[in-house]
Amino acid sequence: MHDIAPLVTSTVVIFVGILAGILFNQRAIDKLESRMESRMDRIESRLDRMQADMVEFFKMLSRHEEAIETLKKRQ
């Protein structure tokens, strides 16, 4: 009976350590997930701004192309 007590004690300590590790890792994963979500939101907003800029660029480009065609026709 005396031989089982150290085994049970060490088993309980290891079990508590494993549970603490799982909880710590879960918290770290949650923090990482929130940081990644924040960064993805910023990337999406940048992409939206870039898309709006590209639309404006192509509108301006088509106006310039029309003006160039008009000038070519005058010559």
C-alpha cells in the first residue's frame, strides 16, 4: 500500500500540469486568433482602398485615352 502513494501523487501532479498547459495554450491561441483577426481586418480595409484607387485610375486612364484619340484625329 505504501508503494502506491508516491505513484498516485506523481500521477496527480502530472495530470494537473497537463491541464495547466492545456489552459495556457488555449489562452495563447485565443490571443493569437484575435491578433490575426485584427490584422485581417486591416488588410481587408487596405484592399478596399486599393480597389477604389484602381477604379479611379482606370476611369482617368480611359479619359486620357479618349483625349489622346481626339488629338490624333486632329492631326
